[in-house]
Amino acid sequence: MARRCEICGKGTVSGNNVPRKGQPRKKGGAGQHIGVKTKRVFKPNLVKVTADIQGKPQKIKVCMKCLKACMKTE
């Protein structure tokens, strides 16, 4: 099973972990220096919910954004 929302299709996204050293110039420092970027993964906040699909109860994976939107309409 994929880690994906069955309503909106939101899934895992890859990005970079960027370590920063030093105090920024805005706060009175000499400026920040960026270290070596490493890969990381952003995972969606999924919950298993029982929903009525075509009159039958089924368990589906839903992200919290879709779950909150569905709760508001009821």
C-alpha cells in the first residue's frame, strides 16, 4: 500500500536537509553559512478512516487536511 491520500492524492515528497551555522545578519551576526545538504523525506499525516463508499463501509487512508474538510461539511 502506498503512503498516499485516497481523496486528494497527496504523497511523500523529497527535499533537502539544510544545516545552517552562525547568526543571521538581521540579528546582528556575521551571516549564516550553509553546510552539506542531505536528502530527507516529507511524509503526509495520514489516518485510516471508515467511510461509506457506495453504501458500504470501507477503510481508506485520508490526510488530515481532507479529514478536516469532510468534518466541516457534516
